[in-house]
Amino acid sequence: MGYLHEGHATLIRQARQACDVVVLSIFINPLQFGPKEDLAKYPRDLERDLRIAGGAGVDAVFFPEISTMYPPGFDTRVVVSGVSEPLDGAARPGHFVGVATVVLKLLNLVQPGRVFLGEKDWQQLAVLRRMVTDLNVPVEVVGVPTVRETSGLAMSSRNSYLTAAQKERATVLLRALRAVQDAYTAGERRTAALRQAGLDVFTQETDAQVEYLEVVGADLLSSDMLEREREENDSMTRVLVAARMYGVRLIDNVPLDSGMSAGAST
């Protein structure tokens, strides 16, 4: 959605290494913003974006007008059930409908062999993989590990809303995730206990309002996320968090096992 940073540049460079032609879309998609979200103030700087994209190796940039993507009479939506419903799906109703709809349109327009997506938006990656599989879209989905600032904060265009001091405080998200990893490495397998290890970290940060901190399976549905605690949950693979700090909604995630990766799927 523009306002590119090193995370986006990493996606482009990986695509450049793997593909003959690299196309980047820049489109602030209104369909994925809720009525009280930051569409109007979402950061924009096309000239800067083009410099970063060109430096990373893009061959072409597609930055359409809203009327191009959603012409008068447009009345189709893509709904990916199941994987889109918990977590961000519950916190931001309609968000993943907007994501799936615009991404399917972009894939149909460009018809790429591969699409490179960041692991920071883990649920989005899962939703789009399900969409591609269910609708037989002939594209390989490649997940690229999260790129972080020096402090450990996951890179995001929305980080531009934060001051340097606020960014430092926002590393509480990663610290909470690391606490869950540490508990898992120490042998803890009870979902509620793992979650609590992360939530305990947030008690030290009064400026954070946690929306969710959940341990999930590969499909985001196979853990007992909000229902019950199990003594042994071998299906758990990832821990995800969302929190609001200083008026900014931040998300992050890490694997329970640091050797895990999203990899690629078709």
C-alpha cells in the first residue's frame, strides 16, 4: 500500500533474484479499511516509493486510481471463510474481504508466476494462500521473513506515526512474543500458560492496549485459541500479537520454533 520501507525493498530484491520480471503494485485499497480506520491519513509518498522500488530492482510499478480498480457498478467481493475469521478478522470486520478482493484482481491483471508477501502480516499470508488454493489461481505464494528495525520493532508503514521514543517502547510486542518462545522452549505446552507468559510482559507497559495475543497452528484454526487449554498441543506453530500504542495499531508474530518459516506454496 505504498510508503515503502526496507521490508518492501527486501520483498522486491527476493523477487528480483528469483524472477525474470518484477512488478510492484502500489494501491491504498479503501476496501480493506473500516469506517473508523486511518484511510485518509495513511502515509503516502509516491516519489519516494518509486526511488526505493527502482533501487531494489523493480521493472514496472502499477499504481492505479481507485476508479480503475473499482469502477462504477463494481459489486463483487471475495470472502475467504475460516482462516479470515479470528484475530484480525474479528478485530477488523471486512478487512480480509477487501484484501482478498484486491489481491485477486491484481493477480488476474498481472498473472505472475510468483507473488512475494511478508510474514509480518501472517494471517493475511494464510488468507491469501487459502484463496489461491481454493480458487485454483496459478501462482506460487512465497512468504518472506519479517524485516525489523534495529530495535527489533517489525517494520511497518504505520511506524511513521511514532516518535523514536515511542518506537522503542513499541518493542514490547516483540518482547512479549519472545517470552512465549522462551516458555515453549522450556517445555511449556499449555496454550493458556504460553499466552500468559506474553501477556505478563505487557503489564510493564501501560501505554499498550492488547487486542490479542494468541498461539496458533499453521492454519490459524488448529490450536484452541479462545476455547480451552490443552496439556499437549503439538499443532502449535506460531504466536501472533496485536496491540494499540499511542493511537497506532501494531501487529507482529514469531514462530514458536525459530527454525520455522512460511516457505512457499502453490
